[in-house]
Amino acid sequence: MSIRRDPRSPFWQFNFQINGRRFFGSTKKTVRREAEAVERAERERAKLLVAQAEHARTSLRLDDVAGRYWSEHGQHLGGAGNVWGLLGLLLDYFGKDKLITEIGDDEVARMVAWRRGQRSKSSEATLLSPHTVNTTVVALRRLFTRCKLWGVRFANEPKWSRHLLKVPAERMRELSDEEADKLDAVTRDDLAPFFAFARASGLRLRECLLKWSEVEGKQIVKLGKGGKRVSVPITSEIADILRPLRGHHPEFVFTFVAQRTRTGRVRGQRYPLSYAGVRTAWRRLRARSGVSNFRFHDLRHDFATKLLRETGNLRLVQKALGHASIKTTTRYAHVLDSEVADAMERMSRNRKLRTGLRTKLKAV
């Protein structure tokens, strides 16, 4: 057995090599027999690690897996900032030296329980939503998926669907003309183009943060949610919004005018809008306008609702929103309920007219 006592520690230490790779550490045991059992388990773990690494030609340490995933894929996604944060969260929870092949259903279940007990950053009195907890599970699942591309094989991969929490059906909120007027009345002139574009395009907040390089001819093309390509036609309304913004900034489309000189900004100069900056501006704008119970993301719902009411075409709305599945778009089908009811009423009236006409003809 390759264990020994360290005079500086009460615990037995293990130290051995497999295929030229050295493994060492504390057994956390003071009794030799118990320490030898730990050493045997560590040796088996090391054999599996070496075999997997040689087959996949990659390290299985969670820190190395996350780093490679980030460099190859994560940093290129539309929401790269969120991806980076989730990877850091996984490393903090499991530890950098955790082998990804050691993560099974028990470990994922405990992680979900841990996340469910955490508080929201926006309100310490509010627990994380099921959707937010699920994003952590999805982030971990993506690491597993990437590892498979590298040749890693998992004997006990977690059953992911069992760990996803049930998410309440998302509400569909439409902006009334009166509410739109209230918002417009209190919107700063330098921020008005951004919010007008969000309403006209139906894009998500992060997708609205455009660069001029993404404005190509008659359409806007950029990476959206999940790294998917998002394209939006430049309508006459969108063109009118974008045209006056040329020359404000060489790279970013939407900017704001600094209200005061501080934190590296000079009053009166323009700076690119950021995700956090828009969220703050939206909260203030909503408070000043008196419009309640309306999130920024509801601008997307408002766009979809009005487009469906105008066209009556779910497939068209699906394409406009960039939904991969028509099932997602059917959330807006309620918009057509009144149209369906009107059509059925017209059909009923026509049937009555035809029945009445036949009755009159028989009488003659």
C-alpha cells in the first residue's frame, strides 16, 4: 500500500502513480486499515480517470471541462455573460477538482435543492424562480453534452428531465394604447430609440443591444438565445428608428447621454447602452409612467400578440419570434379566439339564412 504518515498531520496520506500520472492526498483517516480502504478507492478512481482521459484525450476535472467548453463554445453564445456566470457557479458548488464522470443523479438533486434555497439578487425576500434553478441544470447538462463530443463516456449520466422543476405557464401581457402613451411621455429622448426598437422588432433585451456590423442591408442578423442566428427585416419603422443614430458611436447602435460626470463618464457624452443599464432605465421609466405589472420582456409578448392579431398566421409569428417549435408560439393562440368566435357566429347566421330560404321555397 502506498500510504504513509505525515508528521505534520494526524491523517494517513496516499501517494501513487498510474501510467506516469501521480495521485496524492489525505485519506482523512487516522486508523491505518481505514486509510488503506480509502487508498484502494482512490486508486480505482484514478484508474477510471486515466482510462477516460486517454480515450477522450481530455481532462475530466470540472475546471478543465468548463474551461474548454468556454473557449470552444460558450464565449461565442449570445448570452456569453450568463454562461460565464453559470460555469462559475457550478465550479463553486462542485469544486474545481470534481470529475465530471462522478456527477450523478444524487449530486444533481442536491445541487437543485441548494439552488432552490438561494435568494434572488433583486429581492432578498424572494427565492429563486424554478426557471432560474433550471438554467443551472441546463448549464451542467451542456457540459455533459460537450464531453460526449470529445469522446467521454458516462456510465451513470444524470436523468436530466427528472431534475427540471415545473415552470408556471408564462403570462401573455399586451400593452394598451393608453399605457404606451404614458411610457412615451416620460421616456428620455436619448433612450427613446432603444425602447421603440424593442417594440418594433420583438427581440429579447440582450438581442436589442445591436452593433452596426449586425445591421446588414435590409435585415438585422445576430446571435440570439442559445447561440441561434436571429434575423429581423428592417421595416420602414425600424429604418426610421436607426437612421438618426448613425454617427453616435462607431460600433454600437444604441447609446445614452451621460447625465453627470462620474465613473469614467463625462456629462453630455454618449456611451453604449448595457444590459444592466437598460434594466435600470426600464424600472425607472415604468415607475415614472405609472404602468404596472409590465416587464421589459412583455414588449416581446406585445409584439407577438399584435402581429398575430394582424395576420392570423401562427407560422409567421413563429418565424418572427425565432421560435424553434410552433408549440412555443401557440401560447399566443388565444389572440385568435375572438376571430374564431366571430367566424363561427357568421357561419351560424348564414346557416339560419339558408334554412329560412329553403323553408320559404317549400312553402311556395
